[in-house]
Amino acid sequence: MYTLKEIAEWFTNTAWLFAGQLFLVFLVLILLDICFGNRVRSSIRYGIWCLIIFKAIFPVQFALPTGISWWIQLPQAEEIFLNPDDKRSSSAFQSGNSDEALESDWDSSDAKTQQPLNASGANGTDDEMVIRLSMKSVFFLIYLMGVLGFTLYYLDRYRLLKRNDRASHSAPIEIQNLVDRLSSEIGLKTRVEVRISSYSSSPSVKGFFRPVIFVPSVLLDRLEKSSFELILLHELYHVKRGDLWMNYLQAIVHVLHFYNPVIWLANYQILKYREIATDEAVLTHQHINVKDYSHTLLNTAELTIASPVPQTFALCVAETKSKLQERIESILKRPRAKSSQLGWSGWLVITVLGFVLLPMSSARLVAGSIGDNEHFAQSNDLSVVE
């Protein structure tokens, strides 16, 4: 049974390592983004930025020979964060004397907790160590409170989405037939339901296995049919590209790494390139005019964005005017994509970068972990199963 101090110590060490690794990945992606300019499609840049979400899920000890850290001698976690008593315990384990390690750990813990403060209030290094460990415990408790707070936040967003679902009704048959036809044209095999809602602030799509498009009722009478088709195409491409799955994954990572500003910045970049990549996909459908599509986005924003409702678990066409303006500028400046597919070259770039950036542990740490397990097994008359 681990104590709060031990859990807090492990968490703090892991959090610092996560922060350092995520910052390095973020720095590399920023430099790549600058180098790409307008020459690389947004769908590829979106996939590259999604790598940082997967990096936040993988353990800090994840290592592969394809990673740079595998070949570079970097200081590891036990050398940076462990105090002298922990290092002595670790060396005792590596020497095969587990009983000595446990006894040393127990004695050092008793010495730290039972030694009284002197009259002057200064008790040297031991007191400083006690204060440092207690601060880690406080930090860990604050982290748990933050996770709880952000979980409640997302649950509230989900409650708003369910409220929108209850306040909606099935779309007229001609609109549903239109969506079915567009789905067939873009090669989307999943059937997408359309519902009309007076509660939605913007056209949006939600759902894992049964995607649903919510259309604000105000758009039915005030938006032209051609513009209405473009809005539906935008939401259908979100479903085809699997953006809803990544959106949920972002929410999970945001809850677990809420304290890390890198995750906030990365989520902003992912959201930006996701919408731009979807816009590019729409423009590849039957040679749609760029200016017509831009006017459709502006008209939709003017009709629906006046009273935005946050929908974390749904993807909206338009969110804020500043983001919409950025999307339109990107549509007009970037070269027009010829296909909505990522292509083999895009998958190759993302895969290579993933194999290089995601594994950030060294071969020395992996070998050390295997060695520790073997020593521990031998000292306790256990066999290591290969």
C-alpha cells in the first residue's frame, strides 16, 4: 500500500517529465509549422499537431530505437528528482539486497518524521526535505481537485448537449434525403441523422457511432439551398475524417493535463487546422467556388453566432468571428487541395514524425528497468518469464 507521500513523489516526477517532453514536441511542431508556411496542406498539419495528444497519453518511459532519445545520453528521472535516501535504496535494489533497501527506506522515513524541530526552528537538511515532500503532496491534492473541476466542466457541457438533443426534432424528409445523397457522393458509409433545433447556436455534429447533425431552425428559411448544402457538407466531412473521435480524446487529455499550457496551445492549433482542413475538403467536392463558400460561412455566422452555446462534445461550423476570419483568410491564401484524402505522402510524414517524436526515453533507462526487475526477481527467488 503506497502512502500519499510516495504517490505525490511519483506524480511530481512524472508531471515534470511529461511537461519537458511535451514542450520539446511542441517546440518541434512550431518550428515545422513555420517552415511549412502555405506549402503544406492543412490536413497534414492537423495530423502532425494531433501527435502531441498521443504523446500526452503515452507513458514517459515509452522508448523505441526510432526516437532521438534512444541514442542520446540524457539525464533520466531517477538522477534528477530522487533524493539521496531514494538513490541509496535504488542502488540497494540493483545490488540484489532488497531487504537492505526496504530497511534503509523505513529507517530514513522514521528519521525524517520523528526528528523534532530545534528551538531556533532550523533543523538543517532534513527539515527542508520534509517541507519539500509536503509541498509535493499539496501539489498532488491540488491536481486531483483540478481534475475533478474540469471533469465537472465537461459533464456540464455534455448536459447542455443532451438538452439540445431533447429540444430538437427530426428534420423534414427532403433534408434527410439531401444528407443521404451528399453522404453517398463523398463516400461516407455511416448514416447521419439530421435534427432541427431552436437551441443550437450553430450547425454542429456530434456522436460516435450514430452521428447527428443539428441545424438551427433559423437557417431553414433564411439560408439558400446551395449554401445549406455547403454547411451540411462541412459537417459530413467532420464525420468522414474521424474528427469527433479526436475531439473526445482532446477532452480527456485536457482533463489530465489541465496544468500544462502546452496542451492548451496545442488544442488551439488542432482546432484551427481541423476546421481549415475540413474547409479544404468541402472545396474539393464538385469544384465548389471559394468565394461562394466564404460567403456561406459569413452568412451562417451572422445568423447563428449572436448567442453562442459552448458545445465541447460537438463540432460547430463557426465559433467566433476572429476564428472565422482566420479560416477565410486561409482558404483564400492557401493553394486549393485536389483531394480530400490525406494521401500516402501525408500518412508517411505523420508516421515518420510520430516514430521520431513520441518515444522520448533512452535505451539506458529501458535497460536499467529490465535490470532492476531481474535483480528483484533473483533476490526473491523468482524467475523472469521471457
